[in-house]
Amino acid sequence: MSLARRWSLLLLAAVPLAAALPGLAHADANESALLASRLVNFLRFFDWSGTSDGGLTFCFLGADSVRERLLASPEPQRVGSWNIVMRAASGADDLAGCSVLYIDAAWRRANPATSEPLRRHMLTISNSTDFNARGGMIEVVPLNDRLKFSVNLPNIRRAGLQVSSTLLEVATVRH
């Protein structure tokens, strides 16, 4: 097969992929919006009375689009009387002061050896499919414009966190 013929076939194969890219970007935007709308709600089901400084720091490893959506909210993020501060973390060494940590699945794939954040006393949430089995607390999976989530109760208890039974009633609970 000639080189020109190979290039022609390659270009023909690329057209459907290029046509699908806007749809993929839209799906990513929908997933980011869905996650952003739900992440802060998870915090409402935990007892934060042990937090001494009057605020919760919500850290993100990856998921810039989700964090940016939360920061773009016209109203300040709050849980009860607690102000929520959002910040990007650069890695496991940058988590001091985090009350909550969201670890994006893409970040975990790029940093597979990082399990240290899962051993700290903070609420951990991720969209990674094996998150709870590896020490995480809340694993979220977008499904048909909804969020399906599971809670690892032993991991939550090991971190010294108190979770509301209301959250446990609507989640898949791992004991």
C-alpha cells in the first residue's frame, strides 16, 4: 500500500473521532457540573465540630474543572456555620490543613503509587472505581446524569469522622 493511500485511510479514520470530540468535551463538562453540584452536599452529612478554626479546607488533586465550577459559585460555599475554602493541591506533600480531599481518577492513574492521602484524618472522595477498596471513603460514579456513590464506613471510622445515617441510607455502604 502506498504512503499516500495510508495517509488517506488514516484521515478517513480520524474524521469520526474528531466529530466525537465535542461530544466528549460536553460529557466531561456535564460530569464536572454534576460532581461540583454534589461534592459540597456530601460535607453536610458529616460532623465537623472537631474542626477548630471555623473553616473547612477542601483540597483537590486534579479535577481542576470541578474546583473551578465550585469557585465560580456566586455565593460563598458553606456547610452550616463552616466556611469552605477550596484549593488545588500539587501532591501528597501538599495536604496539610485539608479537611476534605477530592482525588480525580485521572490524577490517580498518573500517580498510582500515591496512597498516603488515604491514611490521613480527612474525608476522602474520588471518582476512581477502586477508591474505597484502596482506603478511600466516598467513591462517586456518574451514571445517566446522576451520581451513584458508595461509602466505606470502616475507613470513615478509622479517620475519626462521624457520618449521618441519612447519607448511609442513600448510599451503597461497604462495611
